[in-house]
Amino acid sequence: MTTYTHILDLAEEAEPPADGILSKTIYQDDQIKAVVFGFGQGQELSEHTAATA
């Protein structure tokens, strides 16, 4: 049986802060982790690496 996660309003999950960056895990299981980011005005994501298990 396949299960699904339905997020009705993805933008609502990442309400951008006035300043800075918000990162929020919206789903995680044994195989995947989904993270949504919200950026305050003038913010950007710098070059980075993702940790893997």
C-alpha cells in the first residue's frame, strides 16, 4: 500500500520572517526529508552541502 502526504498550501508552511531565513521540515520518513525555506527580504541561501545519513 502506498501512502501520500498532501500539503494544501506550501507557501503557508514557509511564511518568510521579517529578517533572516526560516527552514522547516515538512515531511520526513526513512527515505526522504522535505524541507521548505522562507527568506526575509534581501536574504539568500549561501553555497552549502547537505548532510546525508
